[in-house]
Amino acid sequence: MLNNPASFLFNARAQWQRVATLTDAQFLSKLLYPVVLGLGTPIAWYYGTTRIGWTVGGGEVVRLTEASALQLVSALYVSMLVSLCVIGYFIHWMAETYGSVSPISKGVAVAGYTATPLFIAGLCGFYPIFWFDMLVGITALCWSVYMLYVAIPVVMGIPEERGFLFASAVVAICMVIFICMMGATVILWDMGVKPVFTD
């Protein structure tokens, strides 16, 4: 099944071949994939930061208040979806440059499917252990980048060489988005959307 996250993790090339056969109209129905799968990350981190907590340097367990955690995970969820839409738009926008045609829905679907390892890694939030979550997160990020490099030439129907350049351009866009999100985080914290810890 095309919307099976495990198949994107363990059989990515075959899944991208299936994605490449979809029509433009079928891509619209695939836009719900990141919306639904992305819910796991904020739910996990809400639970983990309010119920389980974490320790810093072997000290006391630190937890967030429910209101603060709800604000932060809501911002996380919205930023994930907005980021995928922006990445999808740039995939659409750059497609013609690399000799392909891509509606915006196709770009967003490719971005959403590529983020599958990150969505699954987000479930580590149920039990926040800093070193473990970082290890899983870095591994998931590497796997997502690999999936992008596999996806672009297959789904866009372009040669491998052009696909490599196209995917590299998308990775550069992702890094710019990440830097923008860090700046937005600072602004939001200054406006009051920041962690509030329990006593």
C-alpha cells in the first residue's frame, strides 16, 4: 500500500516507483499523509514532556506545564506542515529548471513522503531521553535525505545526474527553512510562547 510508512522506510525505491505512476489528481488525495502521520510527533512530545519529563545532568526530573506543552507542540505541528508545503512549492517551482513538470500537490506529496523517517522518529518523544532522541533524530534525518535523493529522479522522471542536482537544491532549501524556523523560535519565545516548567 502506498501510504504505508514502513514500506517507505524499508523499500523506498519500489515505493517511489509507485508514486511516479500517480496522476496529478491522485496526488491531491496523498496530501493527507503528512497531516495524519505528523500528528504522532506532537502527541508524543506532549505526553513525554508533561507526564514523563527528562533529567539534565542527573538532576531532578523536569516537566512542562500542560498549557505550555500544548502551545509548543501546536507550534511544532503547524511549523512541520508549513515547512512541508514550502518545500513542496519549491519542488514544483524548480521542476521546470531540471526538465520536469510538477504540480504543487506532487511536490508537497514528495516532501511529505520523504519526511516519513522524521515523523516516525518523532515518536521518541513519548520517553524523552536526550542522547537517544538525538541519535534517532540524526539517523532519521540522514534516511530522509537519502530518500529525497532516491525520489527526485524517479518521481520527476529525470536522469540521475539532474536528479542529484535537483535534490541538492531541495536540501539547500530545507536548510534555509530550518534556519528560518530557529529565528521564528526566538521571536516566539520573546512574544511569550516559551517553555513553562512545573514546580
